[in-house]
Amino acid sequence: MNPNITRSAQSVEDVYEIATYLSRDGLSIAERFLDAVESTFQTLGRTPLIGVPHAGSKHSQTGLRRWRVRGFENFMIFYHPLSNGIEIVRVLHGARDIESLFE
């Protein structure tokens, strides 16, 4: 059974921006990143509670979890577990000011 993976518009934009940035070092790294993101989404969709709860201060972050992109551990996926999959909220570099991006 394939999990239901919903992507917010912001998360789609995040992935696009990261891949575009990485492509400066060559298309192959950007393609590997895109493959890794999709693979990690699928893993999270099948086992949504493996992510670490994100202790954000905003109400919209209630129930939010995070997990690193496999092979690109500096990038984190923020998502909400659903009864039949996950909702991807953001995909961000870990060095960014995460809390300000959720405001």
C-alpha cells in the first residue's frame, strides 16, 4: 500500500529552491537530492511516527515532527502524521532560523 503524502505549496517551493541551489555544483547532486527527498517522504509516509516531535512555540506546530533527508542530513523535513500518511509542511536546511520561518 502506498502512503498518502500531501505536500504543502511551501514545501514544494523549498525542495525546488534547495535543488536549484545544489545544481550550482552539478546536476547530479541536485538529482540525488530530489531522489533522496522522495525516498525519505515514502519512508515517513509508511512509518510516520519515526520523526522526532518538533517542540515549536506556534499553535500550527502542534503535532509537527521532523526527520532528516537520507544522505543529506543537513536538510530536515517537517511534517504532520496523518491517519493514512503524512503532510509535508517544510523542507529546510538545519542551520536556518527554523522558528522564524514558521511565523
